[in-house]
Amino acid sequence: MNSNQSEPGSINGFWGTQKSVGLLLLLHGAIWLFVSAMFDIHPDMADHWVWSRYLTWGYFEHPPFVALTMAFATFIGDPIWGLKIGSVLFSMVILWAAFEVAKSMVGRKGAWWFLVFLESTPYFTLGSTFWHIDQPYMLFWLAGLGILARLVRTEDPRWMLAFGVVLGLGAESKYIMALLPLGFALFMAFNRRWLFLLKSPYTWAGALICFALLGPNLYWNATHQWVTFSYNFKKGLTGGDPLRHFSLFTLGHLLLFSLILAPAVWLRLFRVLPGWMKHRDCGTLNEGWPQGMFSMVLCTAIVPVAFFTAASFKGRGADPHWLNVGYFGLLLILAQDWSRRLKNSKLLVIALGFNYILVGSAVTVLFFNPFGYEYTDTRAAKTLGWAQSSQEVLQILDQAQIEAPQYVISREYHLSGAFSLYLPNHPWPHSLEKPIRNQWSPVKDILKQGAIVVCPPKECSALFEAVKLRFHQEPKYLGLVNTEVNGFAIRRLSLFYLQPVTQ
């Protein structure tokens, strides 16, 4: 038995101790809170915050857990700073959980390398400034991996009860939590002695617990035409250009999860997978792993990677960041392998340095725009200038002697969601493109109280037709919002007023 198996907590020196982990996490938090302070909240994040103001058991695209966590974080104080601080703190909790789970599998040394690996990826560094539905989902995935690690170590089927709890809560964050038990099922298929779990009452009791926890959301969907399921199926599995989307998806996840580490993961796996397929836990990469642990980690990582890679051929919305939970396992495998080979320390330092140079350069260029790039009506402006744009809206409303309405209308939900967060009265957003999302802004209430309408000038003519069709009146033009940050144009929007209908 190797040292990692007999004493998983042992390590020589400072690195990998609780102090070193705490220091790294504090440094991570300080850096990315500073970066977050430079920028405004991303419109997608603002939209999730809107959900947190209207708590229910389900939403158009997703289950409710992200709304619950945001409601907790923004209950006291300014919601903008609540979101910024909460996002970075959430990322620190995820990194700490990743270290603890890895430590339970491969010991402190491998877990430390794994933590530094995560710190070497744009997704787990720059991504710390963005609070989204995947953050609670990733935390529950890690909890599930930790429970499976204990199950593999002890072979005690009672761990399936805890696994059911984690699966149910994870599914309330994102339905693809189902890929974790599918990965474990693949592990059992390759390691058939584990099939005894299919006969265990604890396994089926865990499944019942899972569905009981997911039950409220399932009931909500049943009373709303199963809208969340149908939306995600259409987005993920239809409308794609196979070659284009697969290419972008692949390049995207190689970039997000390190241009140095991600290719190294795949090169190493492709070299050892044939041997693993024949000998299971006797392959080259299995050194330092407890019996069965390597296979479990590999199977639970491969399933989401295979699923979303296949979906990228068919879906119009395949996003490379969906491989986040797959890369937990893949990077852990590479970290454990590299931690046993001292010569790879230089490669790890290079990967860490390269990541911070890359994301630091991206942040600098985006914020200061040294090349004078035209940001107006582009994605580059999504995290800049919302506070200024909101002040311009208030000035235009003040000049027109109109009190800030309780609703803001736009074509898509991102634009109105951002103004909902940044305008002081926090008006409810209303999307013309996706009316089913407007749970908080019914047409009858908008007609009664009035609303502002915002649109990029080139979209306004089409928007006018949609407004007249839905509200049976034409909005009044108020002025142009023309926002600049650091001397360059960020956003240009036309502002209109939809007057309340008097009875």
C-alpha cells in the first residue's frame, strides 16, 4: 500500500497544509474582488438576481437554487456589492471543497496540485467574478464526488442515502446533475463487483430522497407545460451547425480550462485509456490512488464530457463551460500524475503564470481599451457602464418630468435585467422576445403603471411593432442614452416611455 493510501493527509513542507490553502484562497479572493470592483455586473447575472426577487419553485430555463443563494447573499445591503462579494466568496468555497474532496481521494500533495491546477484556468479565476446557475451545481457535484469517494473506500451502501440528498439538491440547481449517477453507473459496468448496489435498499431509498427533494420543481414544471425541460431540450439538442459548433465548443473548453493543462489532460488520457480499458485500476495513471478510486473519478468525468461534446454537434447553444464538472475529474487525474513527477513542477508554474498573464491582459484591454475598439452594441460592453447608463436614463426621465416607472421593457431579457439591477427603484424587467419569462411583469400591470422601453437604435423599428402588438399603443420617444467609459463609447440606446392606460 502506498503512502497516499495509508495516510492521505501526509505531505512534507508548507505547500498543501491548511495554512497554504487558506493563503491561496485569500489571495484568490483579494485579486478577483478587486477585478470585480472594476467592472459592472454581467446582464446574465443581473437576470438571475431578478429571479431572487421573485422566489418560486421553477423558472423558464432553470431550477431555482441559484435564485435561493442570491436571495440570501443580497438580503442585506446593496445588491450590486452583494452579488460581487457573494460571487467571489462562492468561488472560494468551491475551490476549498475541490481541495477537500481531492484530499480524501489522493492525499494532500495531489490535492494541492489539483487546487493550483484550478487556479491555472481562466474558468476558475476570471470566472470567479460571475455568479451563475453552475456555481451551486458545481458545489453539489463536488459533494457527490466526495460521497462516492467514501463509498468506494468503505464499500458501505449507506452512503447512497447521502448521495440521494446531494443529487436532489444538485438537480434543483441544474438537471444535468443526473450525469453524476450515470457516470457512477458506467463505473459499476466496468467494475462489476459494485453491481451489488443495485440490490441494496439504500440505493433505492437514496433515489426516493432525490426525487422527493426535486419534487417541488417537478410539480412546478407539470403545472407550466414542462417548460424548463422543453426549453433545455430544444436549446441543447436542436438547431446546431455540427462542424462549426463542435469546433467552437472544443476550442472554447481548451481555452477556458487552460491552453497548457487541458491539452495535457487529453494527451495523457489518450495514451493510457487503452490499457485502462483492459486492466481497470492497474494502468499507469492509477499509481497513488486507492483501489477503485481512479476508475470512479475517470468515469464520472468522462460522462459529462462525452454528453456535451455530442450535444455540441446538434445544439445551437452548446457552451464550453458546461464541461466544468468533467474537468474536475480530468484535472484531478492529471494533478495526481504530475505531483508524483518533480520535473512537472516547472510546467505547473508556467501554466499558472500563463493563466494570470492571459486573464490579466484580457481584463486590462477590456477595461482601458488601449486600441480604441468600438464597443457600442457588442458583447465587449456587457460588464461596463451600467451605472452610468442608468444615471443617463434618470436624467432623461427627470427632464421629461416622468417618475421612474416600475417596469422596463426590452427585446431580450439581458438588457432590461441590467437596468432592473442598476436603476435605484429596481423596476421589473419585461422581455418581448421571451414572454413566458415575464412571471413578474404581467401585461395588465404594465398597462396600469407604465414602463420605459430601451433598445439599440437599429433594433427600435422592429421593437416598436412588438410593443404595439402586445400593449396596443406606441411608446413616446424620450431621448438617447449615449454612455462612455474611460473616454470610449460603450453603449447607445434609445429610450421611450409607455404611458399608463387610464381607466
